[in-house]
Amino acid sequence: MTIGEKIKKFRTKKNLTQKQLAYLAGLSEPAIRNYELGNRTPSEKHIERIAWALGVSPFAISDPDIETHIGVMHTLFALEEKYGAKLVCEPGATYITFPAGSSLRSRLSDWGEAYTKLQDGSMTKEEYEEWKDIYPESVIFNKR
């Protein structure tokens, strides 16, 4: 989901017009419209102002940032929303599951097969890194 799509999602969820959001964020209505249409990308400062006006974290509307724990959390929230990811908490372990038959679950299975080969020694660390670097071609090649 693009930044503009996220802005629109939260704006409509709050029943705000573009004009109302612009007023609350101290921006122009055309700026909000252009952000939502994807014609322009808001600066970090504008993302913060829009997020504040919408009552959400700036991480919720910005592009995923996996360099921080909060950014990773919002990326995981997006996986829940887009792919049906479910968080499972058990004593000693917390993990994420995906619905059977989902395309992402199938891709994760590809990764799991390569990781298992790395763990059992049938693939070297270098081969594993190369597998990741050329994915998905590495899967297509191995299935021929």
C-alpha cells in the first residue's frame, strides 16, 4: 500500500474530507489530494503532521522501515492486514502464521526449504545467500 493509499484509508476511516484533513494538518487541500493520488510524496515533516491530524503513528502511513523495531512492528501489522497473518503467542515462543493456500505462505515455504538445506548442510552459507539474492529465480531454476 502506498503512502497516499494509507493516508486515504485513515482519512476515510475518520470520516474526514481532504479539506478537513488539510486544515487539521496545516497543509493545503491540493497537497493532500496529490499525496493520495500518488502524484507527490509527502516529506517526513508532512507525514508527521498528517499522522498527528489523523491520530495515528507516522509509521502507520510511511513506507516500511525495517531499521527500527517500531518500523518492523508496523510492517508486521501490514502483513496482518494484507495477507491475513496471525500472531501466535505460546510460552517460550511467539510466531506468525499465514492462512493455508495464501501465496505468501507458499513463498515462505520456498524460503523454509532453502533454510532447511542450510541447516542440514546440503546447502552452504554462500549458496544460501546466493539463493536469497536471486529469489524468485532460484526457486524457478530449482523446480525445473
